[in-house]
Amino acid sequence: MRSELMLILIIFLLLFLKLGNARLKNETVMNMVNVVLIVTLAMGFLVKDTGMIFGNMFHTTDLIRLEKNILTLGTLIISLQSYQWLKAHRHAMEFYLLLISTLLGMFFMLSSANLLMFYLGLELSTIPLAAMVNFDLHKKQSSEAAFKMIVSSAFSSALLLMGISWMYGIVGSVSYSAIAAAISGSPLEILAFVMILAGFGFKISAVPFHLWTADVYEGAPIPVTSYLSVISKGAILFVFITVLYSVFRSMGDTWYYMLYILAVATMLIGNLFAMRQQNMKRFLAFSSIAQVGFILVGISGQSVASSTSLIFFVLIYIFSNLAAFGVVSLVSSAYGKEKMDDYKGFYQTNPLLAWTLAIALFSLAGIPPTAGFFGKFFLILAGAAKGNWLLITIAALNMIISLYYYLRVVKAMFMDHNAAPLEKINTPLSPKIALIICIVGILITGLYSGAYDYIYQLVS
């Protein structure tokens, strides 16, 4: 539990500083948290202990440690990107208290070997996140987004908890191993699974459980939107594939068709609605919904390659999406602009930021040689293991559709004329480091196959 203990340490440190009325500059708080996140990330790679505690409710493996490292890296990038927004915020310390608390909850989810431990981790990661959505305290839209997220999260948690309760009533245990050994695919077990699947569907924004996503993404501060889009979603997807493959593997023929329908609907609806968006945050929200559809295609393959491709894609998605959000955050902080039309002629005054956003969008679209191409390729290849060529064809067609709305932004930046483009943005050091990490990550994971091979070995 070294990673968890490091996060608990920074939570208590921030809490004591807050209660002691310590007059620390926001930059000091940010630097302190960033150092702890770097140490946590280093420990995740250097310390390789595995085992189980709490009556086998909490366990750690090499694969789980890698997943935690991926989430820690993403959180560090978001923290670096938040410099412009947080340096003048009155509640920077409270923001980090909530941020680290949600990350701690996600770590408990990943290490859970028990549905009760998973649910506790889920609530610990969700409730502070709803408060973070409301962190633009002077904006009514932020409060509305927080309210919508709380209501949606409460409803999805109720469905999930009802499914867990029914499963406990059927099996007499909430342990992953006990459930996997006892279930037989009876109608009541399928109904309980549907409830659990619906709870996961809300958390990953799969259609038709996505209705809260765009409004919450638009109303939340951009760093929180980034966190919702990649870290929160990535953690849930890691747990989702564990629950499907470890707990409900014997019901694979049943839930395959459920994922089939969800994947097609999610890709199609996400792409069609993304084409209509003018606000960059809503645009990236529906883009993230469409990406979930491709992930579900990969999960449906039910193989080692499926697990590997999901983890690999989440890593790539963190780099790609955070690079895009990083540029959007800089523009929003400097000029308060979030519309797509505001980016017309952006290349004229901010060529480096324009290229950064373009590379991120190319990766999200799956254009080679960016990492996003290989991420989607491996997902579709894993989904093809079932031999359902109709699903693979639909996924490929949706990749083509997605090119349209991603290239709209690129066209606006590089080709559309603007008599008064946005003036040059002076990028501070912290956001600049975050963007460099993202771009290097996109290029390296795309051109170097070692990351995929390493993940495959851990999953095997």
C-alpha cells in the first residue's frame, strides 16, 4: 500500500496546513503536491511488492501497480496544466485535497478483490470529484454541472449497489473469487449483472448512460474536465475489465451481446453529436464518448489481447486528450475563449500550440504514425477475435466519421482566415512541461512497440 500511504500522507499534510491557517502561496502548494506525485510515481516503478491484505479484500499485482502509475502520471500532468488557473484561486489547497482524495479512491478500486471494497473506493473517488466540478465558484454553470453530476452519480451508484446486493443474495459473498466460482448464468444473476453493467455504463459515459457528460464537462473548470475525461474514466475502465474477465467470465456469451449494442450505440452517438459541437469542451466530451465505444469493441474480444489493448489505449488516451485539454486550458485562461471559431487563424500567432493541438487531435482520430492509430488498431484487432466482422466494420466506419470533426479544428487553426486571431500566449513553465510530456508520450508510444509488449507480459 505504499502508493496509497503516500497519497494519505499528502492529504493529512494539506489538511494540517489548512487547519493551521498556514499562509502558503499557491505556487508552493502546487510544487509540494507535484513533488509527492513524482515520488509516488517513482515508487510505483521501483518498489515491486505484491500481496493481499484485509482478509483478501485488497490486493496488489504488477499489473495493478502499472495501472496506478498510469493514473498517477495523468494526475501529475493535470496538476502541471492547472498552474494558470490555480495560481490565483482562493482555494488551491482545498482543490488538491479533493484531487488526491479521488485518486486515493481510484487506487482502492483498482486493488479491490471484493465488490464492497470496490464500492467504497468508487464513492471515495466520486463524491470529492463532484465538489471539484463546482470549483468555478463564481459561475452558475459550474454549480449546475456539479448538481447534475451528483444526481447522476447517485442514481448510477444506486443501480450498482442494487446489483451488488442481488449478487450477494444469490451467492452469499461479495468476493470476486467466490462470485466467479458460484454463478451459473441464471436469469436472476443476469438481472443483477445488468444492474452492475448500468452502474459502470454511467461512470464510463457509454450510451445511453451518457446524458450527464457534455453538460458536466462544459460547466466544470478545464482541469476538472480533463480529470473526468481521462483519469476517472481510465480508472473505471481498468476495474470494469477486471470485473468482466475475473468475476463474470462464465457469463461471457451473455454480456458479449450487451457490449456489442453498447459499443455500436456509443460510437455512433458520440461521433454524430461531436460533429455538431462548437464549444471545445463539449466537443471533447462527445469525442471521449466515441472513444469509449472503440474501447468496448476491444473488451468484447475477451482475450489477453483485449486487456492489453485497453490498458495501452488508456495510456495513449491520457497523453492525447491531456495535450488537447492543455492547449484549450491555456486559451481559456488567457482569453476566456472556448468556441471552435475562436481558433481560426490560431497558427498565425501560436504555431507551437497549434501543432501541439493538431498532433493531439490526429492521435485521437487514429491517424498514423501517432500513438492513437496503434491504440485503435490493437482495440479493433482484439475485438476481431470473436470473428464478428460486422462490429469491426462499424468501428472502422466510425473511425472515418471521426476524422471529419477532428479535422474541423485543424482546418480552423491552419487554413481559416481570421483578421484578428488570438494573440500570442506566453506559456508558463509548468503547462509547457505538461505539453512536452504529452507530445513525447504520443510519439514514443506510437513509434516504439515496447510499451505494448510490456503490458502484454504483465497481463499474461
